[in-house]
Amino acid sequence: MPRLAVYALIVCALSVVAAVVSFVEGSWLGIVWIAITGLTSNMCWYYVRKARIEKAAAVSAD
């Protein structure tokens, strides 16, 4: 897994935890954390997919 995808996955997991904590404490700030979760999960998927495509292109170029 590419390094940027791993970082995005870590931030995604941490933002889920932050959202849960915010909602448990009664803060509506959790909505922002949910938005960050969506963004970082898409970033993770993008970097994984990009690495997969680059790997397939490198194999087919040989």
C-alpha cells in the first residue's frame, strides 16, 4: 500500500474516533469530522487505485 494511502487511512480512522467523541459529548462539530472522514477515505482509495494502475502499466510495459 502506498505511503500516502496509509497516511490517509490513519487520518480517516482518527477522524471517525473524533466524530464519535464529538457526538457523544453533544457537540455538532462531529459533522466536520464526518466530512473529513469522507475526504480522507476517498484519498486513500485514490492512492491505492493509482498505485494498482501504475503497477499494471509497469508489468504490461515489460
